[in-house]
Amino acid sequence: MKKQFLLREFFKLCPDGICDVEVLNEQERKLVREEKAMFLIGVMQRADAENGNGRTYPREILEREMKNYEQVIAESRAVG
């Protein structure tokens, strides 16, 4: 049987996992408790700036791809 590996990146958001500022509203906290939902907060991508893997994407490209992904969301095809 072939071994499979899961590659993950981990960024510690708050010291010891405890944030000083509460960023979720009550409804979102309920989703986390009851349905194991997850909310991620932070910068996902910056235009015209080098990212973590050394690439730089122009604003026009990122705006185009945002519009494309908004269509995927509207069609309920977005996952992950």
C-alpha cells in the first residue's frame, strides 16, 4: 500500500491560541461550537507585492481572478 502524506502550513494567530480581541459574533461562535465551522481571518493575497513563494501578481490579474471566483461562489461550486 502506498503511503500518502498531508502537507500543511501552520501560522500561529494568537499566543497560546488565545486572542486578545474577539473577532467572531455570537452566530459565528455558535457555528464553531455546534457545527465545527472554521473562520479564517487575515491577508490572503496582496497585489504587486512578493508573496511567500517569491511570486508577484499584478493587481489586474488578481481582480480578474476574484471576479472569476465570485462566479464560482454564485453557482455554489466553491469548495475548500
